[in-house]
Amino acid sequence: MSILVDRRNSRRHSSLRCACAAAALLVASPMGWAAEPSATDAHQPGVTIGLPAGTAPPTGLFLSATPSFYDADMVDGAGRANGTHTKTASLTATLIWSTGWEVLGGRHYLVVNQPIVNVDVRSLQVSQDNTGLSGLYVAPFGVSWTLAPGIFASAGAGVYLPTGTGGVGNHFATFEPQLGFGYLRDGWNLSLNAFYDINSKSDKTHYLTGDRFYADITATKKFGHWEIGPVGYVVAQTTGDDTDGMAYGPFRPTFGKVRRLALGGLIGYDFGQLAIRGYVTNEVYARNGASGLRGWLGIGIPLWMDAAAGP
């Protein structure tokens, strides 16, 4: 991504920044409403949109900061707004250590992630504005493979811990395996990141939120320093909630499974030493959950990098 005199170093630094951003933002997790009243999606839908999937940073330590917003209405099983409106703003700090170890024939990396979140909820029954730390995300296992020139795949696993503060975050853990595939050649970024969230039962309400499947899709093209293209994401709840026959809080869950389809666009610019990528999506189909407008901006910073390590 950088414009450097030496062609080899140019390719290397370009790969570094793309891979660093991808790993950095892979698990950023600002809030979105879940099926359980007052609970949130541990994994933010669409968070890896625009990132080159399947890649991992060179050996080193990397930091990213990701501001985002979400403006949404809660909808029922027919897609009708139920009178509850939410606004969420967040800033997520992510630390990535690319260890340089070879694991299962690929490159190993680990990720730690901590969002700071403000959630504002308005309805006829309730008016709340909470700010705090969301659940800490720890992913000790991530591996990236190069399948062919410009074609990558990755696999990983992590957990969102119930460590939220200030009325933000969940009272249950979420375990998350992940797969990523990317075609990154001739300026194209055709990427798919897939996640499967498995929730534990809430230790406060004894509510068990059903498992969720997430898929983030990118199809962008670079033209010089600019990058542009369509993006989207899918959310599908695969198992039903278990409430032990009870409904909690003013929202009274519908017990239906969450479904979301969002479409949008991405635009980015490469400044040389810094690349900025922003995008916006809007849910065009939603059932039993939130439906609204999301936006992200991502910047990655290398804290330390092994100069002898290849891309």
C-alpha cells in the first residue's frame, strides 16, 4: 500500500498494512441488540467487511482503533418496528501479536480486543443511556495459510468474556470459531469471513441466547490510491432461545430466530504510510432483532515488527 522506491519493499509493506488491518479488526465488537432483552451481540455483524480475509500480519505486535456507530429500531417476526430505538457508539482497541510460529503449516497469531461502548435505548417503557467496557475478547488461536498466489484462508477460535461494566456487556460468555477466505489479486479484494457464536447461559437471568452464524462479504477494487465496491453481511440464528418459560424485561422477546441481511458500500484511500477504509451498511431485511444503519472507520498501527520477517 505504501509507495516505495524498492518494488519488493513496496509489496511487503503493502501486505503488512492490509494484513495488520485485517487481523486488527477481525474481532472488533461494538454492540447490537440480541434476542435476549438487554443483551447484545457479542460479535458485531459486519465488523470484518472490507478487510482482506485469510491473511495474517508479519511477525510483530500491532494495535488498531476502530470507531463505529449503529442506529437501529427493534423489529418483530414480521419486520415491524416495535417502538424501541437504539443508538450505539463505540471505540474498540485491538492488540495483535503475530508470533512467527508455524502451526499446522500456517502462520500463527493471537488477538485481544476491548471495546468501550455507549448504548442509548428509548421506548415507551424505558429510557436508558449506559457507557462502559464491553466484554473482553481473547483469541489465542489463529492460523493463516497461503493457498496460492493471492489466495488465502484462515481459521481461528476465541471467546467473549462476561466482563462488561457500566451496564454494558453480557452476563454470559460467547465462544466463537472463525473461517476466512480471500482472493487478493490485481487490485481485487473478494473476501468472506464466517463466524459461529455459541452462547453460554446467562448467570444473571438464566436465559440462553441461541447460536448465531455471521458472514461478512466484500467485493472491492483498487484504482490507484482509491478503493471502492459493494459490501454486505448476513446474520442467521441457528438455534432457538431458551428462557425456561419466562420473558425478561420490557422488550418481551418474541422467541423467533434473528435474521438479518445488510447491503452497503465501501470507500478507502491509501495515503502511503496510512490507509483509511470506511463503509456504511443498512439492513434491507431483518426479523426478531435490530434493523438499522451501521458505519465503521479503521486504522492500524504497527508497534513492533521483526525486520527480518517476510510478508
